[in-house]
Amino acid sequence: MPNRPVVFYPLFSFVLFILMGSCKKEKPDTKEAQLYTKYCASCHLPPKIDALPKNVWKNSVLPAMMERMEVEGLYQDSNTSQNGFRPKITLQEWVQLENYIVSNAPEYLEAITIQQADTLKQFKAKAHSVDDKNGAMITYLEFLDKDNKIYYGDLSGNLGVYNFSEEKSTAIYQGKSPVTWYSKKDSMEVISEVGIIRPSEAVQGKMIQKIGDDTLTMDHNFHRPVHTLLEDMNNDGRNELVVSEFGNESGQLSLMVANDSGGYYKKVLLNLPGAIKTVVRDMDNDGKKDIVALMTQSRESITVFYQTDNLVFEAKNILEFSPVFGTSWFELVDYNGDGLEDIITVQGDNADISYVHKPYHGMRIYLNNGDHTYSKAFFYPMYGATRVLSRDFDKDGDLDFALISTFPNYQEFPELSFVFLENQNSENYTFTANILEDPSKARWFLMDASDIDHDGDEDIVLSSLTLGFTPVPKVLTERWKNNNVDIMVLENVLY
């Protein structure tokens, strides 16, 4: 599976999830517990009080909750002018709710037990620069062709391709806002510009069709698009565009359908923010293509949009996650070789108001039960896990995993910004962990894999984005600001 869209982690908002509180049932008959039940969201799993420490609730999350609720007699005028759902609550109820949360929240979260890791030996690292500027700005990274070139976009709106054999970049397009995705299929090319990278309700994203040397902007605005998939969904010979409009408090998953005049009309599949990645599969074996989407923000889930008729879809969640998980990416792979595609997720987005190192961040394997349900089979803890590649990198017949953390614990475990899990026993989920020799050379953000040198094994490419997401030791920010490491090739030396 090619790499990811630019998921600008500061974009990931925690507030909508958390404002509904926790449905913790320690005291189901108390007034406070009843308030939790009343304000618990019906569309996503509620977070638990003990998922965040007391100080984070009190100093960050609760004040943000209050701003986004209509507390009777308090801040009503300002709140009603904001976008999104604003639940009403009396001041007395709010005080009860606040006290209940603070009194039940833990002082701190338990730490992850760190697995012993060795220095990576199967891969040889080499840094590359795609431009002559210090600091890294890569916002999109993907192999599109089976050669030694990788496509990339950056914060300045540049889309280019880097040739590893020549160690040279070639410009493809210059836009006005960060490029988050580039789709190329058949004779069609589409470039996604996010518009505004920071959380915003302004709808200024663009989709640009590239036709030879000319470009044509689609006659639609998009709410911070981060991923675009080209696919002929109904087999009529014309590609549709599945657009993940990440948005902020509002957003949507959209389908752009070609019309007879050469343009496109927009069909909204889900009117919720947080769409970040889609994959097309026939999930129910009915001969029609379905869409598998990772939704974050207001509803953290993996949702299948089953195509029941010509471009008519019905949505069903197949996995739901706690909103504090920060799900960032997923892959569909057959982990156990039973002919069914399983789901690999990474959870670790941590650029929000609930910033704290979370022991439930990491990689999870969900096995396909064969009846459209999935069961969690394995969890590998990793602070801030944000990207995963599932490949048989050592050619021994099982899947290995390459993991990136954009939000590691840089103070205590800076080496865990990239981990390679070599599969030793698939049935027992036994892995050996390997780390980079110089793990803090850059702030790793995106990742993809391909056989760059055509020697029969797959190499890994990491890219960096030195945008200020979360607190980082000054020595590291200075290093990243003053060096020019845009991408890092991990050459597989298996062959």
C-alpha cells in the first residue's frame, strides 16, 4: 500500500470527541453518571476518564469542552456563533460534570514497557535532499511507478519527483498551498492542495487536474483535502475521485463523479470531519467496488461504504476506536495467510489539547473473522505511532512492519521514532524490534516502500516535516532547522 496522505497532525482535533465525556459506569445511579450518559455521544465510542491524567483534563480538555458547549447563562452568545454541534447544559450540571471528571481522573498514566531494540542491520540508511533549503517540508510522499523515483509535495505548494539514481529533483507543479496528494491513473492526473494547513473552518482546498503542461482547477472548493483516490467505481470507463476532506469541526468524505459536460459533480458520502484515507475493495463479494475509509475527528472508525447500486452506498462501521486513540493510518493485508484481508492500524496522533504520552498508542492487528467482523489479535505499544508499512521485507513468508512515530517521547526514548518489527513467529506474534543508528536525524512524518535498486527486495523511504507539532527538545529543533534531510532511504541489503 503506498504511503499516506499528509495528515497534518496539528490538524487533528480532539475536542469534538472529548466534549461528550466518558460513559464510565462506576456509579451508574449517581447524578454525575447520569450526566455522562446524557452527554455521551451516540456516534462514537466514548473516551474513558482514566485515559487522560487529571492535569490534562483540568488545564486543557475541560476548558476546551466548555468553549464548545452551550452553558446556560455562560458564554451563550459566543458559543452560538461557532460551527458544529453545541450541546446545552446548565451551569450547575457543568460544575458537577467537571468535578466528577477531575475527581476520577488519575494523577498520571502508566508508562509503556519498552521492548529491547537492536540497531537496524537489514537496511542501510542514506539521507537525501530534494531541494537546497534547510529544514524539511515534505507533506506528501508516494511511489507511483515501478522505478527508482518517488513523488513528493511540500508546504510551499511544490509537487516534484526525485530520481534516486541521479539524486535529482524535477518540478511537476507549483501551487499556492501545501500539496497533500497526487493521483495518477490512466491518462488522468489530479493534484490535491489542502488550502489551509492549520485547523480551520474555511473551505479553501483545491483539486487541480493536470493535462499535459496545463492545469485546470475543479469548480468546487474542498475542506482541507488530505487524500484522493482515483477509481472507476461503477466500471463505466470513467474514473471517480474519492476525496477525503479532513476539515476541522466540519468536513466530509466526497465522491466526485464526471458529468457529460466534462466537469464533475460532488456526491457527499459522509458529512463528518476526519476522513484521512480510503481503499477500494469488494468487501462483500457482490461484484461491486466498495470504499473502506479511515475516519477520525468526530467519529474514529474504519467504515465500509458498501455499493448497493450504481454509485449508491450504505455506510457501516466495522471497527470503532476511542477518540483518544488518535488513529492515523491503516492497511488491508492478509496477515495470517487464510485468504482474508486483515486490518493493521496505527494510533498515535498526539497534536491536540490532550497532549500526553499515552500507553495505548501503538500498532494493532485486527484479524478478519470471515463474517464482516474483526477481532483484535495483537498490540505493539509505541508512543505517537502514526504510519505503518506491512511487507515481507526479509522474504521469509510472513509480514514485517515498519513503524513511524511523529510524536515519540523525545525526552526519554528519542530512538523510538522509527521501529522495524521483524516477524519471528506469526502465530505467536513474536517480533524483534530494530531502530535506526541515528533516529533523531529528522522528524519522520511519511513513509513508503519500493524496490528502488531493482535487486529483488523492497527498500523503505522516510520523509521529514519539521513543523512544530508538539514539544521537542531544543537541541533537536535546532538540528532539524540547520540540516537538510528531506528523505531517508533505508536500502534493504537482503540481496
